Amino acid sequence: MKKGGKGTPAISTASLPDIIFMLLFFFMVTTTMREATLLVKITPPQATEVQKLEKKSLVDYIYIGPPLKKALGTDSRIQLNDQFATDIKDIREFIELGRSQRDEAERQLITTSLKVNKDTKMGIVTDVKQELREVGAFKINYSTAKKLDTQK
Amino acid sequence: MARPVNEINAGSMADIAFLLLIFFLVTTTMDTDTGITRKLPPPPPEDMEDIKVKERNIFKVLVNKNDRLLVNGEPGDIRFLRQEAKEFLANKNLRNGAVPDDRPEKKEVDIPLLGGTVWISKGIISLKNDRGTSYDMYIQVQNELAAAIRELRDEMSQNFFGMKFSQLTDEEKIKSIQKAIPVAISEAEPEDIGGN
């Protein structure tokens, strides 16, 4: 480069942090957006034989547990997205919606993750499973926390 | 008058922001959900007849509303379930189809990586629970059964490929082991086996 004269001025890097910050905020926001606000209390059971859920974008969540608001009683209820399911049949709509948001090719790979409170009775879980079978959402995952295998 | 103060160099701001960005990228993917993955069977067709499975091929696990176990007709304990399930599903000799009368039958399957035609167990674990069973207990039972299968797979994998099943990377090898020891857990159509 020629010295003196006009020489190209250095490009200001002052705005670079801002660009990076924008990226940062973008990731922060999108990563927390996926999960719904919990309306039910969920303490997952513990298990040793857990697998990681791959491809979070292909997972739909169904929450089952007692409502956080005491006024709604202590019976376990089903939460789909941000609201309670009023009827077990709502699951059909929920699954269809989940399918319509994915590409044709990926629909077979959708996993339904059941996040169920450990004190919930199996009755309601069985109902949900039956409904999932009807709709054809066969891949399910019982969400559990990892327990360290101590005594064995 | 003195010159105006030099501007602070903002060049490193980008690095700081990058660090933050990477930190969030890593931490947000780290808390992956974990759980026990299962495949539900398709709903039975209306006119389906009951499939008859021989008594000796079934390992029955019942869980009642008090979270008590009934294993093959006898009161069971969750601590021994893994061992019992393992013994039931175990398949000592892949080359031989002959089994004692009290063991589940075997069938022939072709798995090239395990040396051609092998005999695999026809044993099925039948799991049945009450509507009043707690989810926690259900998961514990599922967990023990999954552990039994995992341990058997590990043993077989160790024998044939010299490493644990979870350490296998070759897709073909994984498929072979899965074929030789399938997740043979069948859940009964729900019904009330003891009032809520």
C-alpha cells in the first residue's frame, strides 16, 4: 500500500460487537422460545437407562401433572403447548399441528416426549398413549432425570 | 488545551461478545432432554384375533394400583426384576435351537455379522399395569427391563466385537445386535385389573 496520499481508511470495527450481540440475542431468544411455560408441576421420575433426545426440533412435548394453581385442584391434567387440554381428543389436534409444521420427510421422525410428574397415576398416561396410538404418533419418550447407578 | 481523550479501542468488544455467544450456544444445547424411548404399537384392527403366544415364551409383569409387582404369577420385587428379566431373555447359545422345556423357544434369523444364521429367543416380556399405578413405579419397571436388555446387548457386543454396545459406532454392528436381542417388551391393551 502506498504511504501517505489517500490510503484506504481502516473499516471501523466498532459496530462488530453490535452485530455479534444481535446474534447472541437471537440465539438466546430462540432457544428459550421452544418450551412452553409450565402450567403443571412436574417432578420427573429418575431412571438409569436414559437416552438423550436427539433433534430437539422434532420433539413435541406433552406435560402431565397437577396444576401449579392450587385453585384448579390437585388432579393431574394434560398441558399441550400453553394451555390445558380440556379433552383427551385435543391431543389429536396437537399432533396434527405438530406434523403440519414439519417437512413431509421429517414427519415420521417426530418424537412425542411425555413429561409426567412421578406421582401421577398411570390411568391418564395410558389414555394419552392410547390416543397417540390412534393418531399414529408411535415414537414416544418418557422424560426422566438421570439417576446415578450407585448400589449396583 | 489538551487534545480530546483518545477513543477506547472497541476492537476487543467483539471478542467479549463472541465469548458470550459461544457460552450460550454451548449451555443451551447441553441440557438435552433425557428419557426412555419406546415405540408404541399401532392400534389393533377391529377384527384382529388374539395372537396366541405360548406360555413359556412370556415373562409376565403386572403392576397393581399399590405399586406391587406380580412377576410370572408370584409377588415380585423391583430389585430382582432386572436379574429375572435377564435370565428369561438370555440366550447362551446362538448356534443351537434346542432349549429346555421351561425356557422360551428360539427362532432362526439370518444375521451375517454374527456369523450367518443364528437362533434368537422368542421370549417376550409382557407388561401390564393398572390405571392406579403410579407413573414413578411404571418408569422404574420400564427402567429395569431396559437395563436387562442393555446388559444382554453389552455382553453379546463384548463377545462379538470386543466393546460395549453403547460404544459401537458401526451402523451394521448396532443393527445386528439389535436384531439378535430386540426390545421385546409388549404392553397389554389397557384394562382395569383392580379398581382405582
